[in-house]
Amino acid sequence: MTAKSHYPGKKSHQGTSLELFTEEDILKIDHATIDILSTFGVQVSDKEGLEAFKKAGCEVNMETMMVKIPEWLVRKSLATAPSKFYLYGREEKNTLEQEHKGRVHFTCFGTGIQVCRYLGNGQYKTTDSDETDLANCAKLVDWAENVDYFSLPVSARNWAGKGAQDVHEMLTSLKNTSKHFHHIDPVAENVKFYWDLAVAYYGGDAKMAKEKPLFSMLVCPTSPLELSHNAAQVIMQGAKYGVPVNVLSMAMAGGSSSVFLAGTLVTHNAEVLAGIVLSQIVAPGAPVWYGSSTTTFDLKRGTAPVGSPELGLISAAVAKLGQYYGLPVFVAGV
């Protein structure tokens, strides 16, 4: 079975492109990914997620939490995942179309935990970021025409350890920008609170909140090859509420994945596809991004350099994979 005929919009194209990989290269990565998913599997550290995969026809070991996903289910899930969906803000002018091979949009990306405060006379002081800093960033992005939607750039550290920090960060963001809010640090146990805030904005109209989502969420599989409890729950709850979910792998070549970029692309692809399959099991047609912040690993400093040449190569490959699967793509890092 080939993937060519399964994904809507595959042949459509807008704008310019950078072709670093042939279709044969992409097919090799796709086939290797299917082999990993169907023969080795992924770890799903969430009981509800395991049950969902099992009910959908996967081979599940409840003790080891390993899930083997058959090729037919991967292909079916990719066929139901939409190639286009919309992000909404509090003002209609800020509605964005997220489309397979569509136009490029930009957002801020973080999340930082400290800011530099100007004291005057050329003096600065580094302090923990707080809710006021987050509000100011949201207002700045609201003004900036070159930033299309708002992601969490700094953390409200004044709420750290007090509970529901992530909920306060969402509320502060929604209050201070009329653009769409992309929650990149969601907590599974609090997704219902995010949803309640969105429903409240629409005057208690849950149908409208689902049709025009004010927020979306980002989750990262744990490399190599795991969907954590938090990731699985955010994916499933996002699908349930119709909230777009960005399944974004942050593998590090030479650290949490193969030192070879091709091998890293295979495990990256397996992690993202596993999350997308879970979303489509729960709610066929649930909006998802094919996401990446995968880069290399700096063995000397023990860091993940998101400005490295390798990240650029990986992002180009990820874009091709997302296009091949007919999905909107999100890549992070410059």
C-alpha cells in the first residue's frame, strides 16, 4: 500500500519551496517509521491512552505499556486528519488558516523564565518573569503585524508552586491579546479549565467554542518513542473539545535519538505519527499539526542548539514529511 492516494491536497502547492529531499527519500523514512511503529512500537504511559489504542486494533502490552500500531491504522488516521483548519482570535481579522502547503505564519516561542529589567543609566537586572511580563508580551504581539498568533514567551513565575500557573498564563494571554493563543505548556489536569475559559468567552456557548477555538495546545512526545501521561491526555482532551493540538517532537540527534539525522527523522516521525493516530482514534477529523523542534545535541556543552545547521536540515525534512502526509506543519527554532 502506498501513501500517495491517501492524503488530501498532496499535489496542491502555494508559494516557493526548498527541495532538499526526493520523494524516494521521504518514502524510505515513511517505510522505516511504519516498521518501527508496527514491530517495536511506542510506550504510552497513560492507561486511558492504552485502552484507546487497544480498542482501535493495536497490539497493547498493559504491563510494559508498549503499543504496536499497524500500518492500516496509521494510514487511516492520516486520511482523517484535516489538511486545513482555522485558528481564531477575539477579533475576526486575526483568523488564521493553517493549511497543508499553505502560507507561512509566525509566532513567538519560548518559554523563558527570566527577563532583563532596565534600571536606567545602562544598568540591567535579571529577575524571574511574572504575570505582568507575560501581559506586556501579549500586548506587544497584539500590536506586531509580523507575528500572527501568540505563544507563551515567558512564564508567570509569581504563580509557580501555587497551583494552576498554566491556567493563569492562559487567562492573562487571552485578556491581553486579541490574537489566537497557542498554549505551549499545557497541563493535562487543567485542560478542562482552559476549555471553560473559552466557553465563558463565548457566553457559555460550547458549540461556538468548538467551532472557533480561541486557543490551541502543544505537546511533546518524550524521545525516544514515548507518549507520556501528560502528552496522551492533552492529545485526547484536545481531540474531544475540537482544540487544535501540535504534536511536536523535540528529539536530539546524538542524545535522545540517533546521531545520524536520517535515523533521528525516523524516530521523530514515529513519535509524531503516534500522537496523531491517538487524536484520530478519539475523534476522527480532530485538527492537528505535524510539529518539530528536533535538532542535534551538543555533546560538549550538553545543550540542544536550536540555531544549528542541523536543525535547519531537519526542519526542511519535517516540512517535506508533513507535506507528504497532507498535514499543516509547525517547525520551531531559527
